Amino acid sequence: MLRRIISIDREKCNGCGLCAKACHEGAIGMVDGKAQLLREDYCDGLGDCLPACPAGAISFVERDALAYDEAAVLAAKAQAKPQHTGGCPGLRARQMNRDAAPAAVPAPGQHPSQLTQWPVQIKLVSPQASWFDGADLLIAADCTAYAYGNFHQDFIRGRICLIGCPKLDMTDYSEKLTEIFRHNALRSVTVARMEVPCCGGLEAAVRRALQHCGREIPCRVVTISADGRILP
């Protein structure tokens, strides 16, 4: 039957495995270090894998394909065992409980890290990561932590942190942020951006995502100057 289904460009695929994790139906797997559509009858054509792909290797096509078989998907889930996707270890989700297991006592003048999760790059994080639910979310331009000296204590502490630079990444974050906002009961969103005009792309992406996610999430924007001040 003619229907919409995903297509994976193996040349663009970086082998991170995030799409396989994001595919709730188990249609995608890793073959020789690259993502591959293993079962087209498991692909529902909704594309949860698209925003999870940091390389832009996944797209929709319309072609003859087996019909989506929900019964087969449910049966496979019932028998499934956890599988290693073969992705880069640096991209595997981690959560650090700073209160239960504080870091080693810092040297005099050194402040401990307040980061509680990994990864932090918007392009690399999975929208279904467990630590999003019920969190206060910080979305920061990556220059902000360098410009503002007390960034960990004043911004990262108590929040889940994502960073990005729309100018360097050359991408629109709004689709992925929409998925994050839609799938998780976030308590608030804080945007930390620099005063430079290109940082407006990050703020705009957050605002578009808030408009399209179907949730009411309180949001504030903090602008930091190049010399490290919080601007009014």
C-alpha cells in the first residue's frame, strides 16, 4: 500500500543510536554501526525518530510499504528485552543526583558542578529522557556559561540544562523542543541568551515550541551581556 514512512540516509547517519531509542515501535535498529529501518510494518509514520536524529539523516517518504501492524508491535514489545543500540558512549543518557551523592570536596575557590544530567546539547538529547518530566528546564546559549561567572549556581542549579547555538549548529531547534515540551510535564522554562542578535534564534525557537506543544509552560528569558552582566 502507498503510505508515508521514514527513510534513513546511511551516509548522513553518525551511528549515535538515538533514533532507535526514540522509536517506540522498535522499527529501527543498528546495523554495522548505522541506523536502519528493520521492519517497515512496525513504522507508524508519525516520526518520533526525526527530532531525535542529530545528523538530519531521517526524513519522510511516500512509497509502497507494508501496512502498519499495531498488533505485531504490541506482541514484540511484550517479548522484548533491553538491547544495546551500539551508539557512542558519550551520548548515553546519564543522571547525577548531586544531593544524594555530592561531588568530592572542591579545592579552595573552586565551585562544584551543578549539572545533573548528560548529554546537554539540544541536538543530542532524547525528548523522552526520564529526567525531563516534572523538571524546571534551562535552555542556554552555549556562550552564556563563559560570559557569566556564576552560571552553575545561578542558572544550572536545580534545573535540567540544555545548550545550543543556532548560528553554529545551523538548525531550527523548535521541532525538537516542541517534542520535549509535549512529552514531558515541565514546571518552567528559563532561556539564557547573550545580547548578540544571533542568540535571538534560540529564544525564537523556544517561543515557537511553546506555541505548538499544546501545554501552558511558564517561560522567562534572561539576557547576558558580553562582559558578564544580566541585562534588564
